[in-house]
Amino acid sequence: MMDRILVDTNIVIDLLAKREEFFPEAQILFTLADRKEIKLFVSSLTFANTNYILSQNLKLSDARKILRQFKVLVEVLPLDDKIIELSLDSDFSDFEDAIQYYTAIENGLKIIITRNLKDFKKSAIPVLTAKDYLKTLG
């Protein structure tokens, strides 16, 4: 069965902002999704945050164009009342990470990919860097 993975905001930005140190593995990850070898999901919060970050350095129209092209690689998951409640009641120190985590849990996803491993210490599902996930594929 195809892996169904939540991708954290930092990995999306690694790809779209072409962050030198992290771009190669992000690119491979999203290429696998493009080839339908894995299925990648993002929280709707990730889309909003990524738009904000990209528009700090780009014209608004360019940021939107990049996001429109990116959108074909992922499925955007809704952020709802239950996810907010779970996140507010969680012991995550970072609220945004709690939202990512509960978005994955509530949507039955089995893996989270992030560079921010330390904030997901209490995760009930595997949390990996893109590099470590790619190693599991051989």
C-alpha cells in the first residue's frame, strides 16, 4: 500500500524556497508524489503559512503561482474545530506543531515528515526527516 504522509511546513518551504541544504531531499520526496509512488498531504495551515513566507520575498502573484503549481503534488487537509480543540488541550509546546500532528492523526496518516523532530517527541506515529524517510525506501 502507498505511504500516506503529512508533510510539515518546513519541508514545503525547503522545496519552494529551494533552501540549499534541504532542497535535494525535499525535491526527491515531492517527485515521488508526482510519480504517484507516495501520497503527500499538508494541513491547510501549511498553505497559509507558506503563502505568507513566500510573499515576504516574492511578488504576491509569483507566490500564488508557485503555490498553484505545488498544489497538484499534495492534498490539502481541512483544519477544523476538533483539530483546534485537540491542539489546544495537547502538551505540545508549539501550537503549530500540535495542529500538524492532530491533522495527521485525525486523517489516519501514518507518518509525519519534518525537520523539527524534537517537537514531536510524544508522537504516536513515526516522525522522520525527509532524508531518513527516503533511506527507508532503499
